[in-house]
Amino acid sequence: MTLDLMLNRIVKLVPNLSKRDLQVIYFHEVTKSAGFSYNMININKFKRNMEYLIKKNYNTITFEELNDPSEFSNNKDRKNILITFDDGYINNYELVFPFMKKNNLKFNVFLEVGAISQNDNYITWDMVNEMSKSKLVGFGAHTFNHVDARYITESNLEEEIINANKLIYQRTGLIVQDFCFPYGMYNTGIIQLLNQSEVYKRLYTSDGRRLYKEQDLSLIGRVGIKDEDNLDTFKGKVNGKYNLLYRLNRIKNSRRKGYNCEVFR
């Protein structure tokens, strides 16, 4: 029995574990052809997932709305969800944006800033501005060159963080306050460095962790949605059933691969 199959069977017996005001999920690319794991999801499967959120009256929000939680937390009858995409692939604009706009659903994109308007597989600054002006899409940072954040030090902080954010502001007028760790990897060193730099308010992991505060920063765990997930699995993930199991699996895999410098709180 595969680990995924075992987890799927376990979570059916588990009540909703998440008591959060907000659930956070992530995708990468969306495709009209066959998807693959967490890297790429078929557009029809993505639409099916979003239609479930519509049916269940989920409230989708943007990064900007996180600055004033009263904007979305007062309605206790609705579950809040933050939908995020990593990197800024062009299919986020060509496939995701039209569908989300049609259905008045909000989502967010963490930008690999150095690739924007430089790589045909990534969105352009004009696309970023168009999506931003719709008020349906929020934007965060994902470094300039998509480097493992554990290797960002004082020597390359300017290039990967400061200059990336400056360029976003110059091209869009957006002040970025949300940052996602490339590859999901991080350690105490980068968290301390980001704290000292006072660039961001919120840091996002890929390990389903519970939110915790590190001085002035909030660390927020996300759960990935993959192409192989059926609708029952997606339901479990957005309802928090996978948060703890996802995190434990992430810790096990990270340690097995020698990534033992991750923060495990």
C-alpha cells in the first residue's frame, strides 16, 4: 500500500483537524493535458476543485485582505481559503485567471521575479498588472532567481529579496508583504534574516504547519494539491484533515533527504 493510499484511508476516520480561520493550499502549473503530482494539474481537475469551493460557499481571499482580517473573518458561516500558485507560470494567466474571473474567485501568485517577461513560460508584467487591477489576484514574492532560501545570506539578500521587491514595486506599484520559500525549504537563519530586514509580514511554508509567530513575522503552513488527488482527497485537504499528516510526512521526507535544517516547531 502506498503512503498516499494509507493516508487517504486514515483521514476518512479523522474529524476536521483545522480550527484555523484560514486554510491555505497551493498549486504550480495548470495544463490542458495530463498533469503530474504537485507540479502540474489538469485544468478540468482544477475546475472541479474550484466548483466544490463554490458549492460549499468558501470565501476566497487575497494577500491584501490578510492585512485586515476583519474583512473576511466576521462571517462565521463561510470558510476562508487562500489559494496560492508558486512561480508565476503563464498558464496561471491563460487558464486560471479567466475561469476564476468568471466565477468571482480570488487567488494569489508568488512571483519568481527574475523570470517575469524574460521567459516564455512565465507571465509578463502586463499580465501581472491586469490581474492585480481585477482585485481578484494577489501577489507575493518567491525570490529573484528561485534559490533555496536556506542559502540566502547577507551577501545575496539584496539581490534575492530587496531587489526582487523593488522591481515588483517599480513595475506594478505593489508593496509585497508575503513571501513563499522556494522548494519549501527554510531554516532559523533565513527567518532571522527576514525578520531583521523588515520586508515581509507573512512567510509561507509547504509543510501544512500550524501558524506561529516569530517576532514580527507570521509563518503560515500550506497544503499542496496534486493532479492525482481525487475530489474526496481535495475535500479533506481544504477542510484541514491533512494538515498534521501532511506535516509529519514532510518532516520524514526532509530528514530522509538530509534537509534537517528545516524549522520543526
